Amino acid sequence: MKVIPSIDLLKGKVVRLYQGDFNKVTVYYDDPLKALEMIVSKGGKRIHIVDLDGARKGESNNKDQINREGDAFSLNYSVIKKMISKFGDQIDFQVGGGIRSINDVEKLLEIGVDKVVIGSLIFTDYDVYREIVRLYGSQIILALDVKDGSIKRNGWQVDTNISIKELIKAGKIGDVYAVMSTDIAVDGALTGPNIDMMEDLNQTNIRWIASGGITSRADLEALSQIDLYGAILGKAIFEGFVEDLSDL
């Protein structure tokens, strides 16, 4: 199982939200490059980056800054670009948050992102989502965030009133590289992952990535026993509970 450290970016800083609440923010690093350096030093081979500003606003390119060529890009986009420039030859990058167009996907792939993570788009503009999957499916990870059995979108702020199993049954996911499921109720809480949910989902013919609640190496080992593709953890690293980021 692949161990995937996570960095959440909010206004250019590394943060964690408690159960997805933007009013409950803990800042861990002012400089994301320092956070990534720490992760690499612990044996991290890949990184999952979430642009929280993009996820909340519904767009990743919110024109906070202008580069020398005159292209609009967000503060977090420029930070991600620097991270890839410094560490791209050492680790793989998967990036998501506010991806709303083919252009968004292409911009990330052009700067060296290995996998693009898409979530809300499958609900807000299915035609665009389907076209992205047709063009770049092998480089797309679908993120489905759940609370009380229902998928939430737009930075966990909007309830879709549909479950993951219902979405799978509707045949709308398509041929993506993998699907990531976050249990919002345990995310950032350090209470342990929802193993029962992931074991149930893993009965389907999909590569699954677990996210939320991972507190220890033992939690990772428990998830690996149900033969998941990967597991994402963030707060446990920054709080010092997990030191070994090697795969299982």
C-alpha cells in the first residue's frame, strides 16, 4: 500500500482543518517548502496537495497574482510550482482543489504534477468531468468526501445527498486512475480511520485511497491489510505521531 503524505494549502501556508471546518484552522508551516523537506526526510515518496482556497471558492485559478507572461494564477498555484521545481525529481505530486476545467488539468500537468485530483466537478459539470476523464483518465484521481454516508462537495460545504455506492451504481465515475474517499467525521481528529467503510468500498473493482483519521503506523498497517491502493495522512505527520513514511 502506498503511504501518501498530505499538505493542505490555505493562503500559501500549510494548515489542517478540523473535520473540514474553515473556522478551525491550525497552521503548521508558513513555508510549504520546509514542510515538504520534512516529509522527504521521513521517507516520503509522493505528496498529496490540496488547494483549500480553490476548493472553497470553486476555482483553482483565482487571479491572486500575475506572472511575467501575464497568465493568471492563484497564490497556491505559484507555491505548488515552486515545490515541484525543488522536489519534482525526488517525489510524485498529486494535486487537487478547485479543478473546474480541462485547462486547469493541463496547467497542472504542464508544471510536472503526476496526478490531478478532481472532486466537485463530477456533480457541478458532469460533461466537463467526463471529457477530462476521456482525455486524461490515467492521470486523474477522483476525490469523494463523505459525512454520514453522503458525499459533500465544494470544500465539504455542500451536501450532494448521494452516497458513494449510489454514484458507482450510476456508472458515472468512469475510467479514472483511482478514487480517494475521505471520512470527514474523522478527518483531522486523530481518532483512527474508518476501516469498515474502506473495506466495504474495496469490494468494487476500483483502486481505493483512504483518507481521514489516520493516527499511527498501526492505522496504516490495518488499512494495508484490506489491500487498499493507498492511504493519505497529514496531521499525524505534523503532530509527530508518524515518523516512518515508507510504503507497506
